[in-house]
Amino acid sequence: MAGFTTRAIHNKYLKDDAHRSLHFPIYNSVAYEFETAEEIEKAFLGEIPSHLYSRITNPTVENFEQKIKNVTDSLAVVALSSGMAAISNLILSIAGSGDNIITTKFLFGNTYSLFEKTLKPWGLEAQYTDMTDLKKIEASINKNTRAIFLETITNPQLEVADIKAISKIAKEKGILTIADTTITPPYLFRSRDFGVDIEILSSTKYISGGATSVGGLIIDNGTFDWEKNENLKGEAKKYGPFSLIKKLKRESYRNLGACLSPNSAYLQSLGLETLAIRADRSCANALSIARYLESNKKIKDVNYPGLESSSSYAVAKAQFPKGAGGLLTFDLGSKEACFNFINRLRIIRRATNLNDNKSLILHPASTIFCEYAPQLREEMGVRETMIRLAVGIEDIEDLINDIEYGLEGIQ
């Protein structure tokens, strides 16, 4: 089998392009004409594969989905307008009022907000537990549990759970394992090899190729029996392994309108082709910076799963052999010291995003998690003294020199 980058670049089109373009064209079109009324009726009924309306399917978006499917060896892929759209569309497809999802408070701030502020009032319960304690996870599951949801590396706590062990519990209980792989996208993590049924991620990050566009992905590995999901039993009898994809395309995704734009799909298709090269550099830079920070006396604590001193090192090395992502955190003595350090930086940018080509830095407690009370932030593992650094692909000497300059202002 060809390697990741070769497959990303040399993906065959579902239909030949009229002009044999080496890059699939951007179809900035809303609607598509049919030869007869009978043909368009069959298309609406789903009896023939065809593009009807770009909110539902679009040729450029479809090509991007096929490229992701090719490099992940998955059953099917749905591309959406953002990573949060991917999470919300998926949860609304597999669970409903009275159901619950087993997860953790170690989540990206907006994901926690989705569960608590958006979905909870509609009757969906999130049960929070420790993803590193298998007994607690198993004890949390009941007859209304539809899935275990976790991040492969939590943001910004950088906790790494044993995903293979968790998925084993989920399979025994007949529920889904859903992993948000934003920090460890395809190439860094083979989700199906670790028992993940559904992989979701923000393609805005690594895949877009340098923060060119916003997008999200739902990747169905085709490993779950949808007869076991109360919300998809009807589809399972008719569509079998494609039940989730049919539910999304003919209901949730269609009705919520979270479609990816053709222009974004085109940019992310290009970005996918260089993902491996950029991920290798980002991971190598992150490890070098983590080791430098670990040796600096002004730093109170450094957290990076690729460090031998990390409590997550062994499981991270097993799950992410090509690199533990480009995100790290470190602590200074106070919030004021964090702000002073951040303000002195000249190369690393003060911005919120991950896996841009540029290195980006922020103070999580006062930004992504600012809406939460101090006690809840503490429960979520977000300290006032924590700085999050999303490492880019710049020359490592320049990044370390910039960090040294920033630390010169810290007493």
C-alpha cells in the first residue's frame, strides 16, 4: 500500500474532469441540472447518485471527502463547516433527549459549552468522568449511554487516555467510541487501529495547510453495528454500515446546513497533500521546545506528551508513534508573569488557533475558558499560571531565541 502523502496527492476522481486538471476544480455552483423530471425525482429519492444542491453535496467537497477516506481507510467521510459543526451534527445524529454521553471535563472550552449550555437544555446529558480510570468509565455507563467521547490529546490539559482499552469497554457495552483527533489528525494517529468507531476533528488545524480555511470532518471507520444504537435502528435495517452517513446526509447535516464551502474544500484538499511534512516539523519543534523549557529554571512546569518525564509518555508513544502533536503548555509564577512573557514575544504570534504554520500563543484561562468560574476552570485543569503554545514550522533556533527573549523579562 502506498504511503500517506502519496495517497493524499494521487487520489483518483470519482468522475473524470473534462479538462484533465491535476487539481480538482472549484464548483462554485448551488444547483445542478437534470435531463428529465423522472431523473430528478430519482435523485431526490436517493435512487441514483447525483448532486442536487450544494448545501447537501458538492463535487469539490465530495472530492475532499474522498481524499480523506483514501488516507484513513475509512468507510465514509462527511466534511462540514467547522470542527464544532462536526461534533454537534454527530451528537444530534446518534443521541437524543434522555440519552447520555460519557466524557470528561478535560475538553476544549467550546466543546464543554456545547454539552452544558446547548445540548443539556434539550435533554442530552454529559456524564463527566476520569478518562484515565477504566473502572470509573465502565461504572458510568448505563442503558441510556450512546457513546464515550474523548479527545486523543486533551486541549489544553494534554492528558492522553488509553484509547484501545476504552474502546474495548465501549464494544463490550455496545456503545460508540468517538475520538476528537484535532491535535493528532490522520497521519499522526490511525484511529481505526485503536478501536475508534467515529473520528471527528477540526480540519481548520493541520489539514487546512496553514490556517487558510475553517472546516470539520466526521470520519466513519465502519466498525460499529448501528442496530445497537437506539437512534439509528431504523436506518440500520435499510442501510447497514452506512446508517450514520445516510442519517447525516438525509437529515442532520442537510437540515442544520453546516456544509463546507467549495473554496474551503479546495484549500483543505491542497493542505492535506503536505500534512505529513508539516506535522513532522511541528512535532519535532514542539519536542525541542519542551526539552528546552524543561531545563529552564524560570519555568514552573512543562507539559508535553512527547517528553520522557510526562505521565502520558508511554501511552502517547504507543498511540502516536510519529509525534505527539504540536501543542504544549508551561507554567510561570503568576498570571502577570504569563502576560509579561507573552507580550515580549516578537516571532510567536498572540492568537487563538492550533497547528497554523506560525507558532501561536495564548493564556487559556483568560481566553478560551474565560466564561467559566475559577472553581470550574480548576476542575477542567486550566490554571491561571498556564500558557499554551501551538508550535509551528519555523526554524527551531528562531523560536527558542524568541522564548529566551520573552523569559528575560520574567523575574
